[in-house]
Amino acid sequence: MARTPRVLPGGQTDERTHVLEVLGNAIVGGMENYVRNLAANLPSNEYKVSLLCPYESPYTALLRSEGRDVYIAPLRDDPPWKTVEFICTLVRETRVDLLHAHLMNAHTVAAVAGRLSGTPTVATLHGMSLHPQEISVARTTESHTIVVCREAWSQALAVGLAPELVSLVPNGVDLAMYHPMSADPLDFRQTISIGPDDLLVGFVGRLAWEKGPDKFLKAAEFILQRRPEVHFAMVGTGSMEKDLTATVHRAGLGSRIHMVGLAREPHRIYPALDLLLHTSRADAMPLTILEAMASGVPVVAIGVGGVPEIVATGETGILIGTTEWPGIVSEYPGDWEGVALAAISLLSNPAKLKSMAGASVRRAQASFDIRQSATLTSHVFRQLLGSRPDRARLHSVP
């Protein structure tokens, strides 16, 4: 099918492929930042990227400040037909060539609109498992699915998705932003009133159950019983923030466990950390770990989901529980204690920490560059656009 170029004001034409990114949320979070970085790293001479979000937010304001076209429409798990109609209208009026969805609510509405308008649709699965509704949507509409780790790829095939409709594109981060020299470590340390030689262990992420901030807090208390001089920074906000803050205050640990809140520039925080603890219950390829490694911060992590594909245990950090536990959801007694013991071991070995810091940077630079992710995503886009008559089928396996 020949593409019709968009006509710009003044009569000029735009031959680029127009991708509409359909986002199921609009917080300043991992998925949203990944989409923003992906858009910035797709070849601008080949792609025009617009975005549809479910509501106005600081994130949509940021996108517009970067020159992106942003549209707003409600997105629910049970798709509002007004939004389906709106997307079909956008496809027609702005010459959208491809729909790229993120999160289940966005996948549902984009896949239906794509099927109705004849527009190829791809959904990136940022987590580990497909919701039954997503499975039904993918099967019914034959939308393509991108997964971010091998474990998720195996899960997608296990629930019955056709291999030719699933592609693996590992996450990546902006290495120009995340690196050991991205900020003066003293800047962040001064904001929490600690010195340049104090040991600082961090948690960066949403303060929500699935991310395991309560496990981080338990590990921190355990470590402080043995290493009372260590400081901890909990960076993030979320549904558990109030309860976690209250727990810290009840324990009288406010001078050691610092509740930082939302960080709009996390790249300025990582260089101040000596170690990152990742205590998530469920994750695919968490950007937090990639950002920390790129910044030269070793990681101790529960080996859930795709985390073992990132952390080279003993080289860039330490994995807990990867051999004896299943890999999708971690909820095992003592996993946080294992994290704490590993952290104590590393904090007692500065030479090992330094060696792991260098290895982390090298691994991130070699394997987790957002430019590599953008190249692979662009390859999927091109194949989908080139196979419209065949309902966007292609073969891509790890």
C-alpha cells in the first residue's frame, strides 16, 4: 500500500513515517521516560512522533516543550468508543502510519482503532506478564507485541502468542545523561546533609507494593543494626509513601533513612550513591538498574523477571534468589535479608565496590544504550509497515 505524504502549511510535504505513541499513563515514570527517550532517538529524518496520553500532566507539558504534538483522550481497560473514534480520526487527519501502545488500556484502544483504520499496531510490554485482556486483544486484532527481556518473551509464547507476532527489544538508557560524571556527588549529598565520605545506599522507584520499597526499608533497618554509620536515600513517590515515612519516624531513623520524594533529574542522584538496592517483587527490565549501572553504581537486586539478564552477579553487583526461586514474582521470606547481607558484604569491601562500579559502566555502555533500543524498534516498525497486506506479520525471536 503506497503511503500518502502529509501536506504541511505552505504546501510542503512530509514524507516521514508518522508514529502515534499511545500511552496508558502520563506520570513522570519509567515507561513514560522510556517513550520520551525512544522518540528522541528514532531517526528524525525518518519518523515524526506524536503522542496520545489519557490526561494533562507535567509529563505532557514536558513533551510539548520538546516540540511534540500531544493529544489527550481517556483510556480505560474497557475502551471508550469515543477514544477509538478519536484515534481513527487522528489516523485519517494527521496521516498516522503506525500506532505504538504502552500499558494494557492503551493497547486495547490502539489495537481496536488500528484494526478499524487498517493501521499497523504494536504494543510494548514493559512488565513481565500479559493480562488475559491483552492476550485476547493481541489474538483478535493480530497486533504485534514487543517485550523487553527474554523471560517476558518466553511468557508471551507460553500464553499462546504466535512467535511471528512477538519481538524482543531490550530497554536502554540515554548514556549521554547517565554516566559517572553526570553530576557532582556532593550536590545531592548536601541536600540530605551527609558528607562526601559517608556511605550512601539508594532505592529509586515508585513507592508501590510491586516495587518492594517496604523490603528496602527492612533491609535498611537490618543493615543499620550492624553498620549504624550507613545512610539510605529512598527516591520516589507513590501509594506507600505516607506509610513508609511513618515507619521511618516511628523507628527513630529519620537521620539515617532519607525520604527524598520525586526526583525530576535522577541522573543527578546516582553519582552520589555507593550502592543501589533493587527489591522489586515483579519487574521485566527496570530502567532504575540500567541508570544506576550506567552511572557507575553497583546493584544488589532480587533476581526477579528479567533482572538476571541485566546484573552480572559477582561482576556488576549481586543477585539474590535467582537459582532457587521462580522468576516472575518474588515474595519469599528472607529475600530482603539476603539483600541486606549482600549489601553489608560489599560495603565492607571498597575495592570490590570500585571494581563493580567500573564493570557496571562497561556493561551498560555495551548492552543497554537507548540508541540500540531505538534501532531495534525502528526495525520492527519498518517490517510492520512493509507487511501491511499480510496483517503485519513478521518473525523476530531472541
